[in-house]
Amino acid sequence: MDGTVVPDARRRLPGRGAWLHPDPGCLRDAEKRRAFPRALRVPGPLDVERLRGHLEQLGNQVAGSPRVPHEARKQVDPS
């Protein structure tokens, strides 16, 4: 390991992983608590810039996509 936290959106990379909500606030909290070295069982601080960039890209995709109104759902009577 080179000390860099990388996103694994497909969940295919080998080794130990850690879950994180796709929210920049959760990333900040995890950094403050030093959660990544503990979760990944590695000594010392880790570089999270690639992960930060991935979260920003996800946020931009969500912010840039048009919201599709939910279709009215038809309620079905089970009787």
C-alpha cells in the first residue's frame, strides 16, 4: 500500500476496504477521527485526495442531473 485511499466503486479491488457515505461531510468526519488507518489496519496518516475528488465528481453528477418527478404510484387492493 502506498498510503493513498482510493475509491472502489465496483468493489473489486483486493484487500481490506472501508465504507463511506458519498458525502463530503462524512469524509471530513472520518479524517478528524482518523478512521481510515484504523479501518484499514495501517499505521500513520493516509492521503485521501483521490477519494475527495471522487466524492466531488459524484456530487457534480447528482447536482447536474435533472430531477425526474416520481410517477404517481397506483395503490393495489390485496382483496
